[in-house]
Amino acid sequence: MHLRTYYPTVVLSDIHLGTSHSKTIEVSNFLKSVNCDRLILNGDIIDGWHLRKAGTKRWQAKHTDFFKVIMKMMENFGTEVIYVCGNHDDFLDSLVPMTFYNVKIVKEYILETHGKRYYVTHGDIFDRVTTQMKWLAQLGDAGYTFLLWVNRFYNQYRTKRGKPYYSLSQAVKQKVKSAVSYISDFEKVLVEFARVRKCDGVICGHIHHPANTYYDGIHYLNSGDWVESLSALTEDADGNWNIMEYYHVLADENEENKEFTLIHTAS
């Protein structure tokens, strides 16, 4: 049993519940290991695109359990939940802004903490492909889904040979020049917008690329995803931000003795 670690703020994004690639059990285990004052769900938590195509048969009990874990956090720790809509869960757009009990559903959010202001957005509205060329985004999503399917079998092969998990899809993106350029451009556009909004930093998701860095004094934070990188952002009591990466390891080659390790990555 793991002791819960306290963080004032935890940020998750891009869980893509309703797809076979969502690491739902892992993200639920992560949430069971922490308590926090506020939990920011920064877009693409539920994958409405896939649910519309495949129907509710893709929705599993473990996806519902994820929300049960959050409800327990709200009940036991008084956690405030801020749900920022993304492009894959755009079916919620008609509800924003909405507040009920301890939950806010919004399109964007300003986080004020330790004397600093962070502009919180999923990030899709700054992505020309998803806003102006949705058909291309959906085509790219199909290719990405296929790559994740290949990735799953590739890692089954590695596991049988005692090798650690390797994100084939992440490696491909990092080697494709256009993908690297896209990530860089995306980050710079968001940073400039945060500057215009007179914010000290920006917190986003969308591109499945965790980051904790600075651009000309503006703090850029990306929470990554729970499909490939299995990462989250946490803020400690002193206002320091870290990327938390989740790794599953076998304790004694016994499935019943699985444990997880959380690794801090600071800027």
C-alpha cells in the first residue's frame, strides 16, 4: 500500500477514455497515490471522437472507475476539479462554463498560485490543423491510432524478452522533422499568448509531449498524456512544478505484486 503524497495542484490531460490505448488503470493508480487541493483535467479526458465512431462498446468499467477515484478524492480531501475541454471531448463545449458541487467545466482557466498567473488551456485552439482542417486532424488521428496499435504488439514482444516498455510512437515523432518543428511552433505560440494575457506561464496538453521549460521568462508546462508518456504535472507546497512519469515494474515476476514508481523530472 502506498502513502498518498500531497500536492496543491495536479494536472492531467489526454487520457482518451473510451479507447483501447488509454492507460486507464495506470492513471487511476496514480490518482490513488496523491491528494491535492485542485485537480485540473486539461482536455481529451474522454475521447468523444472514438466513441462516436465505435459506440459505447469501447467504454469499459475501468473508465467509469477513473471517475469514481476522482469522486473519492472530492469526498475525502475536498479536491476541487477543473475540467478544461479539449478537441476530443468537444461534446462538452455546449455546457461551458458550468459549475456544480466542486466541479468546474470550462474552455480555459487562469490558475493563480504563489503570486503567479498561469493560463490553462488544452491547446487545441492554437493548433491550426484541429481548428481549420478538422478532416486532416481526423485523418492524422487514424494514423496515430494505427501506430499505437503497432506499439502495443511491439511492447508485448519486448516484455516477453524481459525488456522495458518503449514508446515506438514517441520515438517516431521525435525523428520526424515536421513533427519536431510542429511541437516547437506550438510551444512558442502558446508562450506568446500567455505573455499577451499577462500571465507568468502556460499549462497545456494536446500534443502528448510533456515539458517543463522557459521561453524568455514565460514558464511553459505540458502535462503529456496517458497513452504514451504516462505523465502528469504536480505543483509542490513551495510552488515548484515537476513532471511525474509513471512506470510499471514487477516486484517478483508476479502479476499480483506489481508496484509503480513515480519519477520526478524538474526543469
